[in-house]
Amino acid sequence: MNVSKMGEAGVFSKMESSRWSLQGMTALVTGGTKGLGHAIVEELAGFGAIVHTCSRTETELNNCLLEWKAKGFRVTGSVCDVSDQTQRENLLNTVSSEFNGKLNILINNVGTNTAKSVTDYTAEDVSFMTSTNFESAFNISVLAYPLLKASNAGSVVFMSSMASLLPAYSGAIYASNKAAMNQLAKYLSCDWARDNIRVNAILPSVVKTALLEKELIIELK
């Protein structure tokens, strides 16, 4: 029996939709109100996942939640500075309550950079970037571990960077944080495999986001 191109497309579309469905899955995306995080929230929710995200800015968070509600996405959010341990704990307590003690997907997306030459970094710069970029991802992963294990189908994704492999101007601390994140992903993938938790790091290159535009403005001054 011959199948028309339209019929083939219809079958393919149905197969793709079924293959990539995230219906019934739960996800936590840190820093999901802008840049890559915003895109990740929309992608997960678009495939049917129930998503919780966080932002340091309440107004920004509320605006995004209204936007997602209008699109029919199931997304909730918390105000949280992930560099603070107490706020990290509160975030995971909220996630546990909303998702009945189980979490399928954790996206450690939050990241920041201060564009300076290596010798111009202060101790405060290093502490702030390390706590935001690396320590937050480590601690949130540890806090999320019981929820991921309980789901029996957990996945952790670290949003790293190509800068962790290739030196780039004005990003020494950021790149070092991301390199540490890559190594952490390797260790967790080994330690947590027995609990059916997959761990991966994604290394995007330059992406036009608000963070990139801010860095370019600083460098041009």
C-alpha cells in the first residue's frame, strides 16, 4: 500500500510527539526567567512537564508566570537567591511539597560572570561567582538527590560552558567554575547511576542573552 507524503508526515509527527512527551514528569529549572533558563522552561513545559523555577527578582518571576499561564504551561515559581544555602533549602522544600516528594528533572542553569582581567578580580568577586555558579549547583543537586531517587527516573543537567575547555578573555573565574561543574557531573554520574539518576553537563558556546550583552557593554567601555 502506498503512503502519501502527507500521510508519512502525519505518522512521523505522531511518533515524534509520543517519543518526546514529558507528560507526568516534574522539573526544577534554576534561573528560569531569562536567557537560556527561560527557553528551557518553555521547552520542558511545551512537552508536558510540570515545571518549577526560581528567580531573585519577584517582579520578573511574576511576569513570567503570567506569560506561561497564558500559554497554557504548568509552571510555578519561587523567589530564591541560589547563592544562599537557607534559600536553597526553602526552594527544595517547596519543590518537594509541590511534587509529592519526587523530582524527575533538575536543570542547574543559574550562572553569572564578572568581566575582568585575572589580576583585577577581588576576593569578593571570586566568592560571589563561585557561590553562584558552582556551589549553588552542587548544593541544590545534593538537596534534590532524595527527590530524584524517589522518582526512579531522575535526570540532572548542569549548564556548563565551552569556556570551561577553551580560555576566553575576561572569564577566568567563570570558566574555572564551569570546569569544576564538568568534573562534578562526572562524579555524580558514577555515584548516582545505581539510583537510576542520569547526570550530564551541557557546554553551550556564545549565546545572545542579557548576560552576554551586559558583558559586551562592560568590555566596550
